[in-house]
Amino acid sequence: MTAGKSVPVFQFEDDPSLDEALRDAAARVIARQRYVLGTEVEGFEHEFAQLCGTSSSIGVANGTDALELALRAVGVSSTDRVATVANAGFYTCTALAAIGAVPVFVDVDETLTMSPTSLADVMSDVKSVVVTHLYGRLAAVETIVTLANQYQVPVIEDCAQAHGATRNGKSAGSFGAAGCFSFYPTKNLGALGDGGAVVTSDPDLAARVRTLREYGWSSKYLVAQAGGRNSRLDELQAAFLRVKMPRVAERNVARSTIARRYWQGLRGLDILPPEPHSDEYVAHLFVIRSRQRDVLRAELARANIDTAVHYPLPDYRQPVYGDSERLRLPATEAACGEVVTLPCYPGLALEHVDRVIEAIRDFVAREHATG
């Protein structure tokens, strides 16, 4: 097909009304002259807890800190073993390394999220479980929580890509002991910088996270809890998030509309993941699979269509771990070798989605003709 205007894999939506509201929010914070842990953070925490269906939300500096502080709050410490997947970008492993805890990698299923069957094989050997709702899709979290409860092991949800995802009336972050969110600018709910939150309905866990995010203080300058750090959500970012939060549902609908267009246009090809039900997928990313990934990406690039890979290397293959040849997770390794992220974001024109679909179908047809 003829290359047209470039289609980026992500682009911020042009929204003058949002820009004006964000400027007003910044002016409000500047006029108040309170920049850390003030009115905006308190308001955001209350509103975000409501969105997630939890009793508490604790704003922190970023999503990786959210994971670390939640893990510390449920009792994970140095040398403890924590079950996690290896196809989700190393973020959980970064949090575990900060604690000195050890990842126990389990395989994924056809949804590319944690396999409960694989998890069951390691449950007797772990202190906690981190389940990632990858690409905006809820994992089999109810099954995982039920399994973990049999071993009295807390489940932490990594919801960094799943703001607003729900199943049977429950929201991402409300299934396990705690849910951890990132507000990196490209997320479904994104700040204008870094930010994160831990949500929970356990008041004791919430109190521990609040202490840990500010040096471990029980009161100012009195360090009562080990493992604390400086991880506070800024007033300015909280104000921005409060402006953007009411728009999450609308933006998620826009993402889901694009995802449905892809599913309809690519139906019948063997590159699609299983289609999710209802609102359990908020289309943070739309990811397909191809055994000819590099060739497909090059073909799309020639058509001026950008793509990405989330994520190309299993965590246990990262150079920081050195020799890990003994570990084999076949579904994880196959996924990391095949996944391709297509453009999917609010504001993406449907005619551009159709261009992507046409280019992929042309590629598949040529591969079949020559294969």
C-alpha cells in the first residue's frame, strides 16, 4: 500500500479545554503556596479511592515506588521470595531489588497475564504475589487471590496499565491486598510528570504505606518504621490528576473503540490475542503477535506506521541477572519474541486504524502466498 501521513504509536490528544483546565489547576496550587502533601493530594486520594472502589488511596512519587512500598507494607523483606511474571517490563523486579527480595517467575497464559496453573506450582515457596494487569487487561485475579488465600499469601495488583478496568463490578486494584498505579503521562490516567498511588481497603496496610512514603515517620522526624523513603505525590501533579480523572471513562471508551476496530478488521488472522469481555480491558496498549515480528514492523514502518515492543526480553534474561539459562518459561519466551504494539490512543483517527489494518492484512496475505 502507498505510505501516507505518519501514524505514531502514541500521541497526546490535542484538547484546548483540557489545557486550559490544567493551567487553572497549576495557578490554584501556585496561589495556595503549598506544594507537598496538601489539599490537592488529599482531594485526589479521596477521589481516586472512590474510582477504584477502595477505602484508601495513598499518593506516592511513581508506580515503581508504589510497588515497593506496598510489598514492604504486606511484610516482604530482604531474601523473601515473591511470585511475578517476567514479560511486563522489569518494574516489579526493580521494586523487589530495592527491598532485597527475590523474584520467583511464573509463566503466562494465552492472555499474556499470569497463569494461575503456573502460579500454583510455586505458592508454597513465596511470601507474596504480584499480578500484573498487562496492556490494560485484567488478569485472572479472582482465581489468583483465591489460590493465594489458601496459603495466606497477600496479592499485590500492578494496575499501572489498567486504570478503570472492571470485572463484575469490581475495579482494578480492589481484588487483592493492595493495588499499585503509575500516573506516567502516557497512562490511561496520566500526570504531567511522574506520580503513583497505592489503593487498599485494609486500614492497617494503608497506615503503613503512608508512613513508608515519608521516611518511615510516625510523626515528623520520628522514624518508627524501617524501609521508608521520600516518595510523596506533589500537589501540582495531584491537581493535574484531579482535572484529568473525570475524563478517564471517556478516554477509555475511545481506546476501546479503536481496539474493537482492530479486532473486527483483523478477525480471522492468527495474530490476535483472545478478545476480552466487557470492561475488563481498557486498551492501554493494543498488542498483536507475529512470528515474523521484525519483518512485520519493517513493513509497517515503510507504510509510515510506528510500532513498539512491550516487552522484548523476559526479566530473567536481563543482563543484570547474569547467567539464567536454567530458567525456561515457554509461553513467556514465545510472547517476548512475538508481541507488537500497534497505535492505540485517544484521538487516533479511525481512518488511520484502518490503514494499519490494511497494511497488516496485506503483509499476512503476502506471507501466506510465499509460505
